[in-house]
Amino acid sequence: MADAARQVVGVLADVGLERLLMTPVQRTVTVVHRQGLHARPAALFVQLANQFVSRITLKKGRRQVDGKSIMGLLTLAAKHGSRISIVVDGPDARDALERLCRLLTEPLPESPPPS
């Protein structure tokens, strides 16, 4: 029995106990932007997503895409009113989920005026 316990402790140390205890967080939101998840909001989403180490996945219907890929986001064809699930898995998942949801459900920040 002691040998089995030592093996379990060894596996936990190798894999990382913190990683084993993490579970993905998920939230479904409605896209509020008038033109949906088009180029600008998709680019802002990807820029923000890439600030996190967590894996970020977006789901719409049966489609599932990498939240750090602008091409993936654009293929969702998410229009105004679309329901999208955001799934985040990693050490900074809760912060990432909160900030990414806010980006899709609040008005976009103003663009800087052209020079």
C-alpha cells in the first residue's frame, strides 16, 4: 500500500497537483455588437486572448474554434444576437473568461481617430 501511495505522490509531483485540480470555466454570452463578431471585435478578442496562458475555445452551435485564432473566430460567422460559449482552461482561466466575456457583451472601445 505504501508503494502505491508513493507512486501516486510521484505522479502528482510530475504532472503538477495544481494542474490536476483546475477545471475549465465556461460561460455563454450574447454578442451585442451591431455587426457581430466581424474583423475588429475578432481582432480585439484575439489580442486579449493571447495575453493569457490558458487555452481558450469558442463554441457556436456545432462549431468549435481556437479563441486565439482570428480565422477561427471569423469562421463562426457570429452575428448580432448570436449565442457563443467561451471555454477557458488554465491557470488564469477565471480572469481570462471575465475579460473576454466583457469584450463581447459591452460596447467596443472607440477607435483612435485617423492621423
